[in-house]
Amino acid sequence: MLIGKPADIRYSEITPRATYLRRREFLQAASVAAVGTAAALVPSLPAVAEAQVQGPGVLPKLPNVKTSALSTTEKQSAYADFSTYNNFYEFGTDKASPAINAKRFRTRPWKIAIEGHVAKPAAFDFDEFVKPYALEERIYRHRCVETWAAVVPWIGIPMADIVKRVEPTSKAKFIEFVTLFDPAQMPGQRDEILQWPYIEGLRLDEAMNPLTILAVGMYGEVLPNQDGAPIRLVVPWKYGFKGGKSLVKIRFVESMPRSTWMIKEPPAYGFYANVNPMVDHPRWSQTRERRLGEFLPRRTTMFNGYADQVAKLYAGMDLRRNY
Amino acid sequence: MNTPPIGILRRALLAAALVPAVMLAYDAYAGNLTANPVEYLENETGDWAIIFLIASLAITPIRRLTGWNEVIRLRKMFGLVAYFYAAVHVVIWFTLVSFFDVATMAEDIVKRPFITVGMGTFLILTALAVTSTTGAIRRLGRRWQQLHRAVYVAAIGAVVHFWWLVKADITRPRQWAVVLTLLLGFRLWWMWRARTLSRS
Ligand code: HEM
């Protein structure tokens, strides 16, 4: 799969512009008609939700994206919300800062290295790295440890596909995901707010779970810089901070990685960070959450509602201690 | 010293101090409260509460340093404005954050030190606000002075509350801690000076 560099390859260069426009008009007309008909038949159908699926149309679109049975049909969060309300401390600790400070972040050229216990460790150019894989849309619930939540249409590569291709050796038990360290571009890294570079980790079987993806896009388009361009981890049954952004290294290791937040405040952040309403953060309860764009809070569910797919990974474990 | 007429200055500053509240109300009406309106309101009202609390504490040092005695009439105004923002902050916590869920709120107050301290701070500020009338000043006499010294405890409480609630970036609570230390330091220095002067 080819992913255009936001600045110089536009979708219009991948598909002839006229075709693209006609196709878009057709799709728009078709979806309006479909939604209209459906809405007429089922008066309660949320027509707005359908209309929100599109991004703002500024970034290049990602073509040939497969849909997935793992996607939720819940109402998606507004692109404007999910791209202006970000925790990406490399670009500032205010929610609004990343969208401002990451504007000129350079995501090309971009190198990503596969290291550690694999058959063929290698450093790839980003576009080469993603080329062999088919992209899938995964509409997932997203739950931040701070109790806000969202529903996001990610586009990405199943992590399991990547793991299989790089052939981990028997020593590989965990994967460490390392974010770029570049204080010249990432003003937040000039202060020791957290230990840089940002590191996150998964157990190998967690990484292999069909739900785990490396996302390269959202809302039909390439990722905006503030959401972790060009490539980030998405693990929908864990708190959002597990999803390392702007990744430069994927390391296959033998022992459990110490992630950035574990180092920062051990009582608050554990290695697993599974969404769990029974385990409080020291400063707030995790029983409820509020989706961006919604007024009323919702009850938080175990594993963010993905228990059917992932509970087996933790069979026999005390999740109060392994938080 | 040529100073601005305090009555006009006080009214002008009071009007200015209420501008953030009006803007928040307008933004709420216009739907401009970010992707997470409740958190935004909670943070904004908390910020303004601490700003005006510190402003009220800055008045006495200004008076001492400049000898401009009338400025003291701004102190109560700033204190009450701080209380106003703190009260809105707490009301939002009761309503939009906790949805009147008394059990959860009680649990928060007991289990979460930043909330415990916030509540203590709010109770002190409430006591100060209700005893801020001329009637109360007359009735309480000397005890009024003693009671209102608790404003220092409240200010320390507000900074500790802020410090304890941040996840990683302590820049802003630390700034308030520095300002508060300077203000309290000034008072200690002044007391010490007064004592040595009276002795010599
Ligand atoms: C019952 C009393 C109080 C409760 C329950 C309370 C609760 C809260 C909560 C939930 C937050 C937001 C935390 C977050 O978003 O992570 C907050 C923030 C804050 N509160 Fe309070 N609070 C109380 C009293 C006060 C008082 C009396 C003051 C000041 C005089 C104050 C000043 C602040 C400040 C400065 C912030 C941080 C704002 C920011 O991050 O920009 N709070 N408080």
C-alpha cells in the first residue's frame, strides 16, 4: 500500500482528478440517497452519524481500504474533535497544543526500524515498510485514562501481519514501541515532563490479537500529525496512552518493557493498562466516561467492550494487581 | 501620591474580573467549549478562582510597599470574585462532573487527596465569604482578623490541589507556588521587620 506524503502526493495524483471528483460526487449522492432512504424507512436512524464519517478533506485520502467485521457501528466522533483534542505531550501538554505545534512536523522522509529478536532486523523507509500490507478500516471505541472517550474510524495494518512477516524468534516475548525523539521538532521534549523518547509495550500475544493495529490513517485520510503521523499503535481495549505515536522503532524483546508512564507514576500506570472500571486511577474513578461531543456520561465496560475478543489473554491473572 | 479614585477603579476591575465568566457563558451558548466542554469549564473556573485568590493576597503587600492605603478596598472585591469562580467550579463538579451522585462524590472526597484539599479550601473560602460583610466584621471584632488569616491556608490549599491533580506537567502549579511563596515571604519579612523596628 502506498501512502502519500501529505505535502506533495495528493490523492488526485493517485487517481485522475476528474475521475476522483466524479466518483466522489457519485459516492456522495449515493450515500445521501442511501441514508435518506434508510432514514425514511427507519425514522430513528442517525443520519448525522453517516455524514460525519468523512474527514475535512485536507489530507490525502487512503484508497483501497478494506472494511472489517471488527468495526463498531456506533456513532463516530467528529473529526474536528478528535483532531483538536489530543494528548501528545511531545507537542505540549494542553489538549489544544498538538494540533498547533505539530503543524509543520515532518513525516517524510521517515525511517522505522524493526529490532531485537527477529529473523531479519531492518530499518525501512516508511513507505517501503507499509507497502506489502493491505489497509483496513477499524472503527474502534477509544478510551482515555482521563475518562474521556471517542469512536474513531482508524485505518491501519493488523499488527499480527507485521509480526508474522518479521519472524520473531523464540526469545521474543514482548514488543516495545518507540516514538521519535527530536526536540528540535517536538517542543515538549525540551522539558523533562516525561522520560523521552516515549516508550510503550505489549506482550507478544496482545500484539498478535486481531484487534491490535498500526494505524496510518483515520476518517478515510492519512493521520494528521497531532494524532501520531505517520504511524501509531492502536490497542482499543487499553487506555489510549498505550497507543505510541509517530513510531520509529519496533523492538522485539525478552523482558517486559518499562513504559514511559510506568516510570512516571507507578501506582497510577501499569504495564497492562487495560480499560477496567473496577480499578481506579489514584485521582479519579474509572467507572464512567464521557464521549467527545456527548453530554451525558456512560458506564465504562471491561476491556472497553472488547472482552469477548481479549479476556482470554488474561485468564487467571489478577487484574487488580496487573493494572 | 497621586492615585486613581479607588471607587471607580474598583468598579472597573470588578467588571473586568467578570468578563471571563461572561465569555464562558457565551462560549457555552455558542458551543465553543472545546471537544470536552465539562473539563474545559472545570479547568477555566479553577484557573480564575486561583488567579483572583492570589490577586486578593497581593493587595496588602502593594499597600505596604506603596503606602497607598485605599487600595485595601480592592482586597474584599478580589476575594469575593475568587469565591464566585470557586463556587461555580464546585457547582460544576456537583452537577456536570458527578451528576449529583452523592456516593461517588463522598468517595472522591475521602479517597482522592486533591479533592479532599479542594473541598477543604472551598469550605474555608465559604467561611470567609459569609463573614465578609461589614456586619460580620463588627460582630466578630478581633476574631474576624484571626479567622481571615485562614486565607493563607486556602491559598496554599488551592496550589496543593492544583499540584496534586496534574498528570505530569507541573509548570503551572509551580508558578503559583512561586508567586504564593513570594507573597507569604513578604508578610513574614514585614512582620519580622516590624518586630525588630519596635524593639530598637
Ligand atoms: C469541592 C471542592 C473542589 C473540587 C471537587 C474540585 C475539583 C476539581 C477538578 C475535578 C478539577 C479538574 C481536574 C482535571 O481536569 O483533571 C479541578 C481543577 C482545578 N481546580 Fe478545583 N476543585 C475544588 C475546589 C477548588 C478551589 C477552591 C480552587 C481554587 C481556589 C480550585 C482550583 C482549581 C484549579 C486551579 C484547577 C486546575 C485548572 C487547570 O488545570 O487549568 N479548585 N478541580
